[in-house]
Amino acid sequence: MASIEFNNVCVDFPIYNASSRSLKTRLTQIATGGQLGVDSQGHVVIRALENLNFTLKDGNRVGLLGHNGAGKSTLLRLLSGIYEPSSGTAHIRGKTGSLIDISLGINPEATGIENIYFRGGLLGMTKAEINQQIDEIIEFSELGNFVNMPLRTYSSGMHLRLAFAVSTILRPEILLMDEWLSVGDEGFKHKAEQRMTALVQTTNILVIASHSREIILKTCNRVIWLEHGKIRMDGDADSVVKAYFGS
């Protein structure tokens, strides 16, 4: 059983070596994802997320909507453990898997086999777990003998196939995504789509940020609309999508 509970969660990013007055003057006309402020020590801070309150439980398929800089990526990174709340409490129960950056940890000088272990380790897999899955990863990636070659010899499509094959081998209880993944040529794209669909169906909680009305309606049963780091609307997918995109 997985769950996520946010109570008055805020995330602030301090800006050091800048006077609050000069920075505010320079950024007054610039739209940011959050709001400018000053902390108790006089440092300028950008509040990326402000007073988020929500609870997610098994079965929730949550879409994140909002303009660029609204706080969607910050929220995903908070859920994945990259960031911690500056204030408030975030209780996350369940094994979390992130497809935010599937190429993170990939080394171009290492072979495909070595990169499977590098990327798998970053995903929290043990060497024994990777050993059990490695044949399936290699077969799914369709790399053949290239799996023993350095990654710098790969085409961009081969690189993505390997990263995708490793990153989607896990079945986390909480799945985090920044847009729907679609990689490879038409043949591989069909396989990738099937695996992504299976991954989403088997996870307890899905949180996906997207600008696509179609993907949100197809995938999600709940949508959180973020605006300047705050929740503007939280409700069923149809209602929020209609309010965000218009009829």
C-alpha cells in the first residue's frame, strides 16, 4: 500500500551573493515559477512551491498541469527525494521510481553492459537484481553485439533504447514521469508504448507532468493544476482539464 501526504509543503531556493533590492529590481518584470522573497538572513529566495496540501492513495493516476515554471518539475523532484521541503511535512510511503531523466548515470566511455549496471544501481537495484534482469534488458533494447561496445559508438536511437530498457525494468509502487516516454523507430516505439502502459497499470500511484490534453485524459483520473508554485485546482481529470485548456 502506497501513499503520499503533503501538509503545507513549501520549497525555497536561496540566491546567495546578491542583494535583495538589486535582484528584485532585475527580476520584477520576469515571470518566475514561484515568488521572490527574503529570508531571515537577508538572502533572496525564490519560493518554488507554496503551501501544498494533498493526499494521494493507491489507484490515483495524477496529472500535473501548469505553465513552464509553474512548479511541476520541482514537485516531481520533491517526490523523488532530490529536494526536501523547506517547511511543512511530506510523508511518502512506498518504493518510488522516477522516469524524469532516463539517461542519468549513463557513461559514454563505458560499454552497454557496464551502463546497465551503472543505471540500474542509480535506480536502487542491487547487482544480484540486475543479474536476474540483464538478459531481458539486452533483449528488449535490441542492441545485439553492440551491448559490448562503448556507448559513444551508439546512435542516439540506440542510446535511448538502452536507457529506456533499463529504466523501465522496475515496477515501483509510486511512478514519477515528466511527460510520456516515446523512444525509437516505429517498431521499437510500439514495444515501448506497450511497456509504458503495463508499467503505469501495475504501479500503485502515478504522477505525470504533461502539456498534452490527450495524455492527461487518457492516463489520469485526477489532475493538480499548479500556478506560480501554488495549487490552483485539484480535482477529477475531466473538470480540471476543461478548466485549464478550455472547452
